[in-house]
Amino acid sequence: MFIGTKEAASLLNISTQRVRLLIKEGRIQGARKINGRTWVIPLYKGMPRVSRKKRGPNPRWHSCRHCGKNTIHFDRPNIAVNKKKKNTDLHVLSAKRGTKTLAKGHEIEIHGPCKIVYRPDRPHSCGATVWIETLATATMFNFDGKIKQVDSRWIEE
């Protein structure tokens, strides 16, 4: 998964300017520019990989983790009811962080990278075998026109 400089700064608990300086020095492994303007940084085990300098003090990166990736679940029973009864307004998508449901709706727009996961042998805690994981902010839409923003939040370990 790839993230931008703002998310990397949040993970490392440093400023975005410091992240750009580390990229300029070539110390963030795998960082590259896309579209001639935007930096993308790969994650290794949930963190950017930063190489150390030969001299000077050891870096003091604060290890942070995402507080339960935003996961988007598909509600199969509601899909079946909507198909059977035609024109019911049951929500078929839900955005969750950990066990907390953040938003429900019919359409979602993810503003960044995401990953679709299929694990029949190791289902999600709620029993789902297919879901979408993302570290990015998402927007959930309902039939009644309500819009709910699902933000990406980071916490320290």
C-alpha cells in the first residue's frame, strides 16, 4: 500500500517538511514521484522504511499505528431483501473502524489507495469473507441525499 507525505508524517510523528527532506536525502526507501508532483511512499509492515545516517544521533521515530483501518463491508442480507422486494431503502454498505460503524449507505467514494480482501479461510471479526481496507478518507452517500465523511485517524502506540 502507498501513502502520501502527510500520512507518512503522521505515522512517523514528524512534520511533512521533515518527510520531504528525508525523501530528498534518499532516506525513505521506495519513495517516488508520480505525475511530476505527488510523492508516494510504500508501507512495510504498516510503516515507511527510513534508513539511518552513518553519523549523528539515532532517529527518534515514534511508532504510530492506524486505529483500525477503515473497512467497507457489504451487507449481503440487505442486498437480498432489496433484490426480492424491489425499491427498498436498506443500506448495503457500511464503513467501520474496528468494531465501530462509522457510516452506512448505498455508494462510497474512497479518496486514496485501498485494498479488496478475500479471505474465506480467515474471515473478518464480523464474519465477512470479502471487504475493502483503506487508510484514506472516504465519503458515504445515501438514497435520501445524506453524505457522511469517514476520516482517517492515527493514534500513537
